[in-house]
Amino acid sequence: MKLNYFIPVFLVVFAFTSCKNDTKKETPETVEVTSGDEVTQSNSKKPTIGDVAFNDPKMAVVFREYLGLKDALVGTNAAQAGASAARLVTAFATMDEATEASKAAKNIVEASNIEEQRTAFVPLTSAVEAMLDGEIASGTIYKQYCPMAFDNTGASWLSVSSDIMNPYFGDKMLRCGRIDGKIE
């Protein structure tokens, strides 16, 4: 008896919700969806990754690919790290000042194992950090640091999240690290 009552109610609710008239907004919004972190460009014309908006769309692409590489290292996935580094090399090709960064990314592509990739990630991070100077329109990029990386010499990486996800140890010591600074 109760089932006979719910079926018509369900059909009426379904009919009203599926037939509503969606009107499109007058102002168009461009969205580029990619693997890894999403890069969007809204009506303000500032490309964004997470809560970070960039002045230069080329830098937004570079940083998106950097984050994809970092995430591959966090996941201890050498093949994915190599593919991400190759996309990063392509992104650097559009930028004039990226020769040192491009060289570091090529070293990751050519590395034969995850540990070599992680070693090459250190100078890449420094180069990308230098490229970010004056490129952040709004938001915060976190500079994170693991004091135990590379036999306690330490190493840094960049993230749009304050959560620590260590690319130098991956799942061995995923949360090892601290926020060492902010780029705003």
C-alpha cells in the first residue's frame, strides 16, 4: 500500500525537476579543464588554479604542470612524473626566461628512476619559484619544506594547499614537512 503511494509522488517530483527551464547566463565564462589541477579563466580574465589567480596565462599553465609533476612524485609514479615533466618542458618553451627550469624538467624526463626524478625536482622547484615573482594576482602558494629529504639536507616544493604531501618521500613519509613560506 505504501509503495503505491510513493510511486506517483516520485513521478511527479521527477517530472517537475527534469523539465525545469534552465536559462543560460548572458555573460560567457571560459573554462579549460585538464588533467590534474584545473586551470580556469573567468570573466575577470585572470587564469586560476585552485584559489590562486595568475597575471600571465602561460605561468598558470607552467604552474599547473608543475603541480601535476609534484603529485606524480607524491604518488611515487615514475612514468607519470616523466610524462608530467615532458608537458612541463613544452609549457616552458612558451616562456622566455625558462631555460634553467626547462633543463631541470628535461632531467626529470630523462631520469631512469623515481629517486633521480626527485633529485632533479629540487632545482626545478627553485626555478619555478623564481618565475612566480610578480605573477600572482591573488591567492596563496605555499612553499613547503622537508628537513629530512636527501639525508637531512632538506628540500622544498610548492603547493596551492597548506596540507603537506611530500614529493621527496611519497608514501614512505607522506606528511613529513612544514610550511616554510607563502608566495602571494
